[in-house]
Amino acid sequence: MDTEFLKDKMLGCLYGQAIGDALGLGSEFMSKDEVKKNYPNGLKNYDQIIQDDHRRRWAKGAWTDDTDMMLCILNGYDNESFNLHRVASNFKDWFNGTPMGIGSHTYKVLCMADYVEQPEMCSKLWWELSRQQSAANGALMRTSVVGLAKTNIEAQAEAICKLTHYDSRCVGSCVIASSIIHNLVWHDRQLSYDEIKNIALRYDERILEWVDAAYNSSEISMLDLDETYSIGYTLRTLSAALWCYWHSTSFENGLLSVVNEGGDADTNGAIACAILGARFGYSSLPSHYINNLYKQTEYHQIITSFVNLILNEKELIM
């Protein structure tokens, strides 16, 4: 595989993550009607983002916890794989700082005193305390970077998911998204509908109806991403990402489709646009979304260093 091609796909994925997250903040927790009221001509740019009590905590163009936690995983990469102990330690260090927007499920797991020493046990314990019902999207939102590793994607996606989210629906969601990205980047191919359904069946058959909904819905609005009581459900977010994967005609088309639906728009945007970035590549991303990211220079240095590490190169020349 040509190195420049791989760089373009990897940077597309990682920039896509941050862009979808940052623009999605503008409509996070809104109903679709509220999105239309606040953005009559559609949410298209960071500088449009309204400054209400929730959103004013971030600079315009800033990403949220979705990309923060993705970077915790990225910084745990070591010797062609992700070091689980290091990733868990990174999660805890981030949690002990000044995290904003952290989900309630993730918060409760990371609160546990012995989390770093026994992260999967803590994750499983909280899941059991929820009567095995908690299936939030806090692992799916950060899994994109796992798909960029060269090998052993499914096992790594599963293990990293279980550091905070133990439910099989969460695990299956992460494996599907990471596998899609891996195949787009390393093999220049799209996983088929049947291949994705087969992955789903290995984890939880409840995933299937959400895969079908994404595949068969002609409009993203049919997925009800702003449904009041389950906007943070991992399978709802997965369906948003899959809809964009199958139906978007460009990166920007998918980005604007998903963020203007409201709901958990930053998370839906983060994983959907990570996939779209891997599909269409860095070179296809509109430059204003890249250049107007908050702390773009710092972010570029971090992700290009990671890409260098993956590709065993000293420099990345763009």
C-alpha cells in the first residue's frame, strides 16, 4: 500500500473525528426542531455555534470529551499495539484533570478507586449494577484510532471498549466501527452490509436491527437521532455512523447531515466523520474545518507523530 495513500486516509480519519465532534457540539442535546430554530439555514461552521450555558464552556472549534478520550487511546500506542494499562492510566489522568462533557457511565466507572489496576473489573461491576442494561456510546465515540493499527483490530477494539463499557452491544459497536476504518485505510475497501451483519451477530443480535435501519433508511432523519430518552445509546450512534458510511456522497455531506439532526450530535459526528475521513481522505476535507479547529496546530503535531509511528517513518510531509 502506498505510504502517501495511507497517510491521507489516517489523517482523514483523525481530523474527521475532531471536526465531527467540534461541529456536533453546536447541536448536541437539541431536538431537530431546536436545531432548525437555532440554525435556520443549517449548522455549517464553528463560528455559528450558539453560546448558551452548555456550549459557552468550549471555544468555538474545540472538540469535546469524545476526541479527548480518543487521544488517551492514541497516546497509549506502543510497539504496534495499544497498551491497555497505559490507556486506562491515560483515562484516569484525564478524568483527574478538568474534563468537560464526560458521560455519566464513563464518569461512574472512572470514579472507582482501583480503576487503573483493574479497569475491566470496574467496568463489568458498573454494568452489573445497571442490571446489565447500560449500553452508552462512550466507548464507540473514541474507537476510531483503534482501526488505524496494523493488526489484531477486533481484539484491541473489544479490550479497549471493555475498559469502561462492558455490554456486548458496546463491544460490537466498537468492533464494527474500528473494522470499517481499518479496511478503508489498510485495504482500500468498504466492508459490505453482510460482513457488518456477521460481526454484529458475533457480539449481540440486538445490533442487527440498527444495522438494517441505517442501510435501508433513505434519509438520516428516519433514525430519530434526537429521540429524547436514548440519544446516548450506542446502537443509535452506530446507526448514525453507518448511515453516513453507506449514504453520504462526500465528507461534508455526511458531516452536515449528522450534526443537523441534533441528539448526541458531537458523538454521532465524531465517529461518523472519523469513518468518512477514512473513506474520503484528508485531501478531501474542506480546509476551513481543519484550519479553524481550536488548537489545530497542536492537534496536527500529535496526530502526525502518531501516523509516523504507525508507518515507521521519521517525518510526515504533507
